[in-house]
Amino acid sequence: MRTGKGTVQRVASVLLACFLLVLVAGPSRAQQNETKDRVVESLTSCDLGKTTSRLSLLFLLDESGSLATHDPANKRVEGTIEALKALQRLASRFSAIPLTIDVAIHGFHGSYETRTAWLTLGSGDALETLSANAERFRRRNAGLKTDYREAIGGAVEAFKDRGENTGDVGCKALVWFTDGEYDSENNSSLTRGEIDEITGELCVADGLVDQLREMSITVIAIGLSNQETKSPPDMSLVKAIANGDPDTSLESGIGLP
């Protein structure tokens, strides 16, 4: 029996979502299902496996100093490497389409760091090169800031540059590892100035988060939290950026489209 491209498209999207959701530590089953449905819907709407067989996937890893407390086991590194292996298996399984998965690994703290070029999984030593670069993030946890303007703005530019250089990026996904606490001023609590940055640059109409939506970039945010700490990080802003939910943790609230 022949498998139609529409069926392959759905299966590929579900498998991809499941592979990536394995990385999310600690959410309830309801939260997992909600995230999976959103990711699958997004990847299906971009016609992965139907009108396009290319997926451009950017891993964006936090490099801030707070990770020494919130991710002492380097789950962001282990998760990235396991996801790379799973994605390569996925590309091999659907090689008859063919399914092309291009990957890059970047970082951020108080600035955006382009750590690798885009590589196609399954070609040459791409998996080994990407995995070796992911390993280097074990030592990249000394940044003084956690600036999401740099993270989101840098990711948007990375996808724009990719499109300009190749002409075809296909479906786009951002896998974003962070401990969830916005800090552009190197301090211990959210300031009025930082709230203004969030509401006036990140989450304002036509701002950085809107650009993710306009470019149809699927965002998979993975919160890093050491549950043994007395004050685990607040992930509400990260969830709002990824899902488009309102963030009621700020004084005025943030509503995302």
C-alpha cells in the first residue's frame, strides 16, 4: 500500500514533535499534549512533507551564569545531543520523501552568539560536528545577563539570513533552552526598566515576538529548572513567548497574539 504525502506529512510532524517533547522536563501530561498539539499543528500548516521537504531547525541555548544553579546537570547539552540523534533517525526514516533537516546551534546571554553554521543532518560528519559543538556549552554558563531581546532578535535574523543565502528554508523551528528569568541589567529581580523592555520591545505589536509569528517560526521553549533550589525560576514569560499566552506575572500583564 502506498503512503500518501499527506499521511507522511502528518506522521513526520508527530514524530518530530514527540522527539522534541522528550526534552521538556517536568510538565504535566496535559501540558505535554497541549504543546505537542501546537507544534504538530504548526509544522502541518507549513506543509512539511507535502509542498516542502525541508526543515530548518535552530537550537538556541542560554549561556547565562544562572545556569550553574538552574542547570547544574547540563540538561540543555544532553537534550540537544539526544534531539540531534533523534532528528537524524527521523531524516533517515523518511529519506524517500526526502526529508531534509538543516540544523544550527547558537547561544545567547547579554548578546547573541552564532556558534555553528547550518549543517544538513545525514550528510558528511554533520551529526558529529553539531554534537561536538553542543558539548562546548557545558562550559558556556558564565554570561552576566539573560536578554531575550538578543535571543529572539538574533534567532529572527538567523532565519532571515538563512533564507537570503539559500532561497528555501522550508519549515522553521526554534528549540530554545533557557532558565526563564529575563535579566538585561545583571540584577536579582525584575526592574521597571526591564519590564519596559519586555512590553516595549519584545511583546509590543510588530515587535520581536510578532516577527516570530510573521515568519511562521515554530517555537519550542524548554525551561531549565533545578527543582532542588529554594527559588526555581519563573517560566511564565518564556511560556508566553512560545505559546502566545498572556503573562500575568508582570504588573500590567503581557498579551501576545
